[in-house]
Amino acid sequence: MTATPPSPSVALGMPQLPAPAYPAETHARLKADAEAIIARYPDSRSALLPMLHLVQSEEGYVTRTGMAFCAELLGLTTAEVTAVATFYTMYRRKPSGDYQVGVCTNTLCAVMGGDAIFDELKEHLGVGNDETTEDGKITLEHIECNAACDYAPVVMVNWEFFDNQTPDSAKRLVDDLREGRTVEPTRGAPLCTYKETARILAGFPDERPGAVEATGGAGPASLIGLKLAKGELPQQRVVHPRGQDGAPDATGPAPSPAEHLSSHDAPQQTAPSDPENPAGPVTGDGSEEGK
């Protein structure tokens, strides 16, 4: 009886060969950088996160060779290094483009247009989520909140902000990147490639002229609350002013029908637990008394 050969889609569980080592010159250069990183920490294994950025800056993603290199210098197992490299999304596990274009599709950005931007970029670039264009320029992915909700919808390129985007502006952005035209983030340092970004994240100085000075700070939309608190802007009342007895002040203007009382206002006679509710008070089990 002839045995049926396994389907090509069935994994045979064969072990992987050991990862190839870096060429001697590359290994020596990265080792010098890694030793500078390790020296920053009292416990060498604390250097793993920046070292993963370091090896990512070499090939644009964290390879098996890079993980073996980290394990070797830190005295860890490759399993320990792999567990960390696969946990954080900033570490790429496959070749990526020169520009990592991330579209925030978390709640606020999504409803403000982030979903539409992401869908149109997928069609415009001819790639899906976490895929790279054929020219190797753009890797597109949807990402979670970038803590820039006051500028929604937000697109990030190599972790630099492009605020208040639209589908058309996002398509112009990726076209400019692919054509090599200069692109300026809304806030932050000038753009550099993903490999260069990874080296900066590893903790090495950004030596580009003017890059550090250009990083800037929070934008006007982020600071308006602080300005209100410091009295630098006219105070805007959201909740109708209240009198001394806790009731709305009858001498003030009446609230508009669209004005909502905040949770700090006096209880309204609408809850079933309110004795004066037209439906009558309820008992502990939720049923109405007397019924």
C-alpha cells in the first residue's frame, strides 16, 4: 500500500536551522553600538528594547539574525528575545518600506474619517493592512490611538504626526513620499527613513542639522484647556449656573433645549428610584411598590 504524501499546506514540524550570523564587519559595528547601549543600564537585560531597535535599523525589521545577536550579547535565550520582539508592534517581523504609514482607526479618528482614509489608501496603493508597495517605499497599516485625538483624523509616518488629514491629503502624502519629494510633518522633526528612525529610537543622537530643534511641543488644540485654566482665554460655561439652593439660577438666561446638564447637577426626577417619579418608587428587586 502506497502512503499518501502530505499536503503542501501541512507543516511537518521540522526545526529551523540556526539563524545566520551577521558578516564580521557588521557584527563588530553593531557590537560597539550595543555595548554603548548596555552600559546605560545596571542590568544588561534592560537594554533589550533599544537593542531591538538597533538591529531593526540594520535591515529595516527584526530578523532572526538580529534576535540571535541580542541574545548573545545579553546572555538571554532566543526564546526570551523573541517573546519581547513579538509583543511590541513597533518591531517589524518582516521586510518593511522606507516609510511606515500608519492610519489611526481608533474610535475618534475612525468616526472623523480615519476609516475612509485607510480604505482609500489601500485602494490607492494597491496593498492591504501591513503590506508594502512593490517599490519598497510604503508600508501601510492601521494603528491604535496615537494620543492626538484633538487633531483627528491622524496619520503617522515613521512616528511623526500628520494631523487633520483627509483621504485626498493622505493620498498626496504617500505620492510625495514615493516620488522622493520633501514632506514636512505637522509637528515634530523632519522625516527620515524607517531605518534611521529605528536608530534614533535605539537612543543614538539625531545628528541631522536642525532636527532636534524642530521637534517642537504640543500644538494649540492640545493647549487650549491649559490656557483656559490659567485665565488666558475667556471662560466658557458649559453647565447652566446654579443658585445657592442648588437649583438653576432663575435670574440667569434659560438653558437652551440642546444644553445637557452634567453629572454634577442636582438629581433629576427621571430615575425609577426617585420617590417623585411618575411611575412610583421601586423596591430593591426593581419592581414597583404596591404591585
